[in-house]
Amino acid sequence: MELHLLLISAVIAVVCTCPYLVSAAKRGAYRGNNEIIIEEAKRAGRVAVGTLVGTRYLPGEPGHKNPLDRDSRWLGTYTYEVNGKTYTLGVSTTDTLPETLTVYYPEGRPNKGITEMNASANGKQALIALIPVFVWAAVYWLLCALT
């Protein structure tokens, strides 16, 4: 590996990707889909109150391959009502489950309720953060091929 090619490709990657990353941040691209649904539901009044109707304790397995199965957690089943119809929602947490919680749902789909407890952003942030790395690798590969 030649140091000057690494540095040139890094500078090109930063210059090319910074404007995109800044514009993505301004338009909210780093938020997860559930966070966007919650914001829209709050503005439109698509909110219901969920009541805890059942709980189940899942003990963790410290050596498990899946990180979600390593910690102990509670699974709660909540019911909520929209326009006279009752829906159920499952929530998983390592904390204590509240007796009631606020449920938000997308327009025309009250059966797809979400809460702020499970509104974490998905892997979108990691993918966006890797864009400069992909551009750097591509530019470095191209520079090495040309020299």
C-alpha cells in the first residue's frame, strides 16, 4: 500500500461524501422509520393508550450467539382500541413493563401500533456512516489500478 494513494483517496472520499451526509442530516435521514411514524402520528392525533394484559419473563443465556438473547427481558402484551376495534401489541424490554403506554400507529393501519419503547432507529445510521468508507475503498482501488 502506498501512503500517498491512501491519503489522496481519503481526501476525495471526505470531499465527495460530506455534502451528502450534511444534507441527509438536515432532511432527517438518520431517523428510523418508527421515529418518523411516531412524529407523524403525534401531529395527526393517531394515538391510543395501551393497557398491559399479559407478561412473560425470558431468562437470558450469557453465551448465546444472538446478542438479544444474552440478556434477560420481559415480553408484554398490550391491548389498545381505535375506532371501537381492539388491537394487540407486543413489547420487549429489559426494564419493568409499565401498566399503560402510548401507542402510535400509521395512517389507515391501526393494527401496526408502535411505542417509543420500540422506536429505535434501525441499521440505517450504520449504513450511512459507512458510505465514506465505501467511497474511500472504491477511489483507492481505482487509483491503484491506474498506477
